[in-house]
Amino acid sequence: MTEPALSVVATGLTGEFHALGVLDWPDLHPARHLGLLYRERDERVLLTVALAVRALRAGSVCLDLDRVRAGLTGRDDELVEVPDELWPTLPEWLDALAASPLVALGPAGDPARPLRLIDHKLYLTRYWQQEEQVRVTLQQRATSPSAPPPRQLDEWLAELFPGADVDPDQRRAVAQVATEGVTVLAGGPGTGKTTTIARMLALLVRQGVRRIALAAPTGKAKTRLEEAVREAARDLPRDVAASVEQLGASTLHRLLGARPNARPAFRHNRDNPLPHDVVIIDELSMVSLTMMARLTDALAPHTRLVLVGDPDQLSSVDAGAVLSDLTQAAWLGTTSGGPVVRLRRNYRFTGLLGDLAEAIRAGEAEQVLGLVTAGKPTLTLTSPNHAHDALRARVVTAGRAIHAAAVAGDAAQALRLLDGHRLLCAHRHGPFGATTWARRAEQWLRASGAAIGAEGEWYAGRTVLVTVNQPDWGIYNGDTGVVLTDTGRALVHLGGTTRPLSPELLGPTQSLDALTVHKAQGSQFDAVTLVLPDVESPLLTRELLYTAVTRAREAVHVIATPEALRAAVQRTARRASGLRDRL
């Protein structure tokens, strides 16, 4: 739809907010449609509906009327100042919503109405129902033990945690999975989350539990989970290690039985629950509220649920911040400590990278600046005005190595090299966006002499990121690969698959030359170069910076001004939700 057409439907208050760039067509259309359907003409109500839809698109589950004026952005993610006279007062707003045929009031309000107002938070009813589904399921399971403690529990724990230097948090988490209906395992990189999962699995095997599901949100995260669990299983008692190593993982969509273009959208639901005794979900920070609702809806009454992730990372691309909500909730009515177990001891992510990640997590901006400007080759800060030469060398070196392996027909080596260096951006578009930098990286590679084909051509060495699920072919969003042409035709080799695939089977893809930080979640690279936007960008947050830094194993290079880096450390992301307050 063109701008002139938009102006026809955007009148009154919604028109004013559209002219400022705060509201766009995806926000205006539902508000206008619902207004016509329910004969609602109050401009304050229609504005609120449009802002609620906009909040969902920005990642919030609801519109928090107490904070609606904070940090509003326009179409290009720039901050927008809305004149005071355009804002209804909060009492006026609440009165208008209470009188509207669109809005149900409180938890017991009419479920047929499309919106629901609860404690100054306005939900689209569907999202309120999803939040309730998650809350009720988790709260019920967290307050009701799933099984009595086995008599041999202490003996099993002593076997799994030998020696004197035992991490008490890991031990508590493993013990908890034997008896409790819900366990939330939270920790940063290197805190032993995967080791703890492997020990949980070993204890469950000892307990006689056989129907266990391991899952992650993306294909990449699923593959990393499988590999990490197999590696951790080597340190388990020999008689249970084999059982743990044999456990495969799946994507969350595949676990639930995704049915594209069908109803219901998933094969497993409350009428056809999952046939598992224990379900373990890794990388929960990437899971949206909608997916979490579908998961909890598909659990059998007896199924134990284990949720694992790093709550300091970015939340899901879609609406919700489930892991953050769970780790910040009071969990009233639960046993001592509740279901959340935080791992704090770091076994791997140490040294300068560990110090950097901890300083970011703690919000210590000056310490972060000190670390990246100390002159260490593995931690650098480069001004955007002087970044091209250093970045070009990294991009060309990594890209030519992948290209050479692909041309030589060495798929295994090319796939290994994919995780060598990654260029990450906060934005998708614009001068600081992944699209811009990916195009620039391709130009650098072509100028270096690499045989890079034209845009859209499946040339040897082209890198691939799958962006949609293709469950019939075992292809999932987040899978990465490289093109080889040694057979005379282009075939894509994906990590974690046993056979090359025709490009036509992949659906939409994008290059790996540059990615948004969101797209890099669940992955690890030897080195990361992070391009940060200007200080005014609302995407510049602590969570984004922390997520990017913790993708690196060996080196982090930041392209930013000191002011932008300082702002990123000091600014935290806020997503409106009612889940944490009601658990």
C-alpha cells in the first residue's frame, strides 16, 4: 500500500501518529477493521488498538499504558517525540477503554472481545490467553511434585558429582529434575548448562525414564545441543553414557509436529499430547510466547519440563520474553527457591572475553570501554570512520578460505570454516544494517579475486542461512551451509545433514556474509566483528551487546563510537508482559 492510500485510512489521532512515523499500515489496518466491526469511533480507543498491535510487532506481549510514551520510534528506528497534546491522559484512556465494546475488563471479562485490559496493560485477547496458558501450566507443575524422590537419589548424585569440588547449583538442578514438574536452568556461556543437561539425562536413565525429548528453537541450536550433549556424555558413568549419547535432538517445531498451512498448526496439542515423560528445551531465550503456549498446551499431565537458557541474551524475534520473565518471577507458592536454578560458576568463558561479558551483564560501561581499548589483539574498538581496512582483511581472509574449500570439493572443511569469523549487526537495513554490510563483504571478496557469482547465482563457496522451516526435508530455520559444484551442478551442504540438497528445496535463504545479532543466537564463532549503530538507536541495548559478545570463542572486534558502546551497556531492553508479575 502506498503512502497516499495510507493517509485515507489514517485520520484523527491515528493519522497524527501515522504522520509522525510511529504507526504504520500493519498497525492501522487492524485498528480500523476492529473499529468498523464493533462500531467503535472513539479515537482514543482506536489509537490504543493500533499502539497495541505496534507493541506486538516490537516484541511486547501487551501495551503497558503506564510506559507507552517511553522510547517511541519511527519507521527507521529513530526516536520520535510526540507532542503532549496528542496523548490522552491515563484516566481518560482507561475510561474510554472500559466503555468500549472492543475491550474485556479483567481476567473474567468476556472472552469473545478482541482486547483485554488488565492492570493498565492492554492485550490482544489471543496473547492474553497464551500468557494464561503458560502461567497456569507452569505454576501448577511447579507447585506439584512430579514424582517422589527415589531412594537411591543421593547415591546417584554422588556418582554423577564425584570429588570435593562440586558445583552446588548444578547438583541442585540435577536433583530437582528427578522429582519436580518444572526446572528452569539459567546461566551464561561456560557455566555448565550442557554438562548439567547430560547429568540430568544420566539420572533420568538411572530412574528408568526412557521417553525423553531434547529440543531447541532452530536447526543450528538443535545441532549444537546434540553435539554438546554427546561430548559431555563422555564423562558420565560408562553404563549410562551410551544411552545419553544415543539421544537425538529436534527443533521445537518438529517436536510439536508442525503442519504448514493446516489446522491445527501442530500435530501435538492438548487433544494429542506429546508422548514423552520429560521434555528438555534449550536456548529458551529464543522461544516466543506463542511457541511456549503451544509447547505447554501439548504436555501430558505427567510430563516433566526442563527449560534451559541464558536470560541475559536477546529475547525472541517474535513477541515475548519468556525466559527473562521466568527468571525474574516471584514464583509464589513454590518450594524453597522455586523451580529456577542459576548457574554462576564459569568453567569455559574466562579470560578477557569472560571479563567483557561479565562487565556487560553487570552494566559496567567504563570497565567495558577499558577492556576494548587496552590494546589487546583479541578485544578491539574501532571507530566507524576507520573500520573498513581491518574489517575488510578479516572478511576476505575468512571468505576466501571457505571459497577455496568449496572449490576443492571439501564440504567438511568448508562447513568448519563457516564458524571462523562472523560479521554481526544490530539492524537489518540502513547504513549499520546486515544487508548493507553483506553487500559490501561480497564486493570485497569479488575484488580480492574470488570467483563470486552474480546475485542469486548458486556458485561454489556461496554461504547459506535457511530462514524458514521445511520439515518434510529435515530443513529448519537457522540451518547454515555452503554451496559446492563438484558434481557438475550446485548442491547445498548443510551442517548436521548427511546429504547435499538441491537449492530449490531450501526455500528462502540469505547470505552469511553479515547477520543480525538475532540471527546469530544459538551459534558460536571463533571471532566476531560487531557493527553498532549510532547512540540514538533504540536497538542499542545491553542484551544485544551481550548476545553478540558471547557468540565469540576467541576474539571480539567492535566497530562503534565510545558513546554508542557506553549507551549499549547502560540501556536495557524492556518488553511489556504480565507473566513475571503473575507467576
